[in-house]
Amino acid sequence: MRKNYFLMIVLSLVIMPFIVEAQTTSEDKDEIIKTLNTQMEYLNHRLDRLEKLTDDVLWNQKVGDVAFVDKVYIYGPPKWKEENPTAMGAGNPVKFWAYTFIPKNIDPSKKYPLIVLPHGGVHADFTTYYTHIIRELMAQQYIVVAAEYRGSTGYGKAHYEKIDYGGLEVEDVDASRQFMIDNYDIVDKNRVGIIGWSHGGLITLFNIFNHPKHYKVAFAGVPVSDLISRMGYYTDSYRALYSADYHIGKTAYEDVNEYRRRSPAWNTHKFQNTPLLIHTNTNDNDVNVLEVEHLIKSLKADGKKFEYEIFQDVPGGHSFDRMDTKEARNIRVKIYQFIGQYLNPPKQINIVDDLEKAAYRFK
């Protein structure tokens, strides 16, 4: 059945252009093109699903020697947009998957700190791109949860279109924290930190803004901070992602306050001084440094206490401190030292040589 489906798609891509050309009316051509676009959209989601299944296998292969890897099926708040609020099932919680990583060398009679690690993207997922970071966290004996919150890729069109960027996805991530506390006796509820990069940095910031008592410490790397300025320096195709009907549904021009509501830089008054470290890079080719500078200035203007570092043209741009280079690992040591002050992991990392020995010798 699956083979027939893909064969139909391939044949349609080859044959349909000739059929379209043969049509006599532009209305018919438009309808055929619309059908093709819909088929391609579904094909893309199926390919994302295949990629996700591959990643699930790779996670065990890449970190299974140092971690117990699992995926749990949990839920967050209902959708923020319901096509029919009175339909059967309307208002039900949104269900989603989350990865859990538990170090293999821990004592089950003790409690360990938890790291909540939301992935980045407008639409993306938690991939083996983070392999080295998970290994580093396992070496320090952190437990990690990484939510595939609403809007994540690899789970079909319906989950993709539940996105609530800077909204209820933040609550999904916090729900993953609560799940770990409720279901794992080895998790110390008083030692929970949250770290994220890019859009995961935005989610990190909003979690400590909305739930300051839930997290002892936070790190936001190259965080998306100001959607209004972001709409100004990005392309029309990028802006279209946000103004799609299933997403915000409006442009920043049409509803600037909605974009402000979803931007950390415009909500710094909510911050209650959870220990926070922010990193940005002047040659970031995704989150322009001006966004993070706005965030930093807003926090300062509101009299908030936090730490930050603006790195100058470090190779790697947006990924500068997530790479496998020694420079990136040195920067990550700074991050681990910062969060370690508040979470007190059993095996703290102090120098990059320790990081390499702990996490890289198994690769």
C-alpha cells in the first residue's frame, strides 16, 4: 500500500506537467497545481516521519552505551485554535512525545538533577545533532527530558499544524518537566534546570518568565528574542510561516501586539531573577545579534540580574557553541560550570579536558 502511494506521487510529478500544459482553461490548471501541492505537502510529512524513525534508532546507537533512552507519550494544554470548539474531542489536551535520557551509572536509591532541553526551529525536532551534548550531560549524571512539543516535525501534518510559537508549546515543555518529577523517583524536583538554543532559547526564557519557581537555573543560547525585528530582516517565505492560517494567522503589520506577546525581549518585566546565562554571537546567520542585544538591554532596563556574553565572530555562526571543535567545547564548559553552581551534579565538569575524557572517548 505504501509503495503504491509513493508510486502515485512520483508518476503524478512526471505526468502531471504534461496534463497541465494540455488543459484549456487556467482554472483547471490552477486546480491541478493545487492538488499537486497538497500531495507534495503530505509526502514531505511522510518523509519527516521516516527521518524521525531513523533518528529514534540512531539515538540508541549513539548514546545507548552511557544512557537509558526512551520516548514517553504525554500531554500538554488543549490547542490554542479549534476549528470547531463544539466538535467531539475539542478542548482535549494536546498529546506529544518526549525523549528521556537517564545515565546508566547512577544509583537508583539517590536523586539526580534534571535538565529540560527544548529543541529549536520554527518547525523542527530533537535530533542526533545534540548527541555530543547529551553525552556530556550524561557524564555529569544529569537526567534529561527533551519534548517534541506541538508543531514539531516527524509526527504528521496534524501535530505540525498545532504549533503555537512562543505560546502553548512553552507549556508543553514545562509539562515534560512535571512528568519527570511525577514519574521518576530518581529526579530531584528541587534541582531542575532548563537549557535551549535558538527557538529552544525562546522557550527557555518564557518558561522562567512564566514559571519562575519551577527552575533553579537557565541557559539561553542564541535565543530568538524579538519576532517583530525578526520579521523585518527575514524573507517573505519565512514570514509566511507565521502568517499561515494554522499559525499566528496574521502578519506583524496586521497584529504587532500578538508578535510582541510571543517575544521574550518585550516581556522581560515578567522575569523574576532565576539565575540566567545568555550567549550570542556577532556572526550568527540565523538569530541576528540585534535580537539578543534587544533582550539584554530590556533585561537591564527592567533592573534584572543575569549573566551574558556576546561572542565576537566565533566560527560556526548560529551553531558556534554546539559544535565538536575545542573552542565550542570550551564555551560549553562555561555553560556547565554556570548551571552546575545551582544544580550540583554528582560529576561536575571544570575543564575542557575533563569534558573530552568524559563524553568523547566513547564515540
